[in-house]
Amino acid sequence: AFAVAIVATRAGWRTALRCTGVAALVVLVSLVPWTIRNAVALDALVPVSTNLGDTACMARFPGSDGGFSFTDHEWCADPALPEAERNQRNLRMAIRFVREHPAEEARLVVRRFRGMMAHDHSGLDENEAIRGRDRFLGGARRAVTTLADAWFAVVMVAAAVGLVLLMRGWRRHPARALVVISTLTFLAIPLLLWGNTRFHVPLAPLAAVAAARLVVRPGTP
């Protein structure tokens, strides 16, 4: 998204590559110590973590609801395998599932989206799980959750329309490309993995920016 926005300013590919390269270099430098630690501890090249394999395969099996599931089913690798090996094998099994079951994968994408957008009070649910439901909000809970969920739905619908509007004229206003691509990226990641309501949290600020396009005077950047 950063690179596309720079290109849209007509600063040239050289500037885009230089600026994006600097940002990428910072990321790589921050990963080097952790990668070295992983190589020593796991005897394998693991730049970030061994979580991707489990995350990719856990909800990929016939009949899955697209949500969280333990990776002890037959569509994932043996949980007793060494961590790095299990990660690689689970990732391969997830890719194979998508290739061999495209219709099922399409159905799961819809279910992941529903799980991601189901409501906007997961933070309250988790808070109550710690504190105890009878000690938090009491009778006001239904009003709070209903209001939060309704407002969330309104903003998300407005954001969908706002993204379309932002895509118009993005060459004249490159910041729009940054917002649109970043928003779609945060939306796509959970759809490729598994669905949970908390996964819309990183998306929410960008969605609010897109939704604001509906109330901004036309012609305003």
C-alpha cells in the first residue's frame, strides 16, 4: 500500500523503491535477532513464528464453521511433530486443501467473513469472562451490546460505500490508495486463515476513515 501510494504521487519508481526499501530494511533488521534465536532453538529457518501452519489448517476441513479449531484433526499434521516441521507440514496441507476443495474453501471464506463481522462486543465478552457476568454492566448489558453492534454495522456498510468512493480519483489523492489497500489487506488476512470477531479490530480505524468519506464534502482530499 505504501509503495502504490508513492507511485501515485508520480514521484517515480526509483523513489518508491527507495522509500519502500528503507521501510522493509527496518523490518528485516528487527527480525534478524529473533530469526537467529529460532535457528538455534529450532534448528530451522523461522523468520517470525511457527504459528502460520496451525493457523492456516485449523479451520480447513469438511464441515468446518471457519472458526477456531484445535489442530488435532486428520486435516492437520500430527501435533506430536517437532514445532518447525509441524508448521511447514500444516502449511502444505492447508494449501493442498484449497487446491483440492475449491468449492469448500469458497464456502469457508463466507463463514470466516461472517465470524469476523458477527458483532462488535467481543471485548465485553472477554472482560466478562474474567470478571464474572453478574458483576459487569448488569441489566444495561443488552442496551450496550445492541448499540455497539448496530453502530458497527452502520459504519461497516458506510465503509464499503466509502471505499468505492475513495478509489475514484486516487491518482490525484494518493493517500486514498494507502487507505483502500490497507483496509482490503486487513480484511483479506482473516478470510485466508480463520474467522473471529476480534480480527476486525485492526480493520476498524481504516473502515472509519473510509466511512467518513460519505460525510466529507465532495472534492475534499
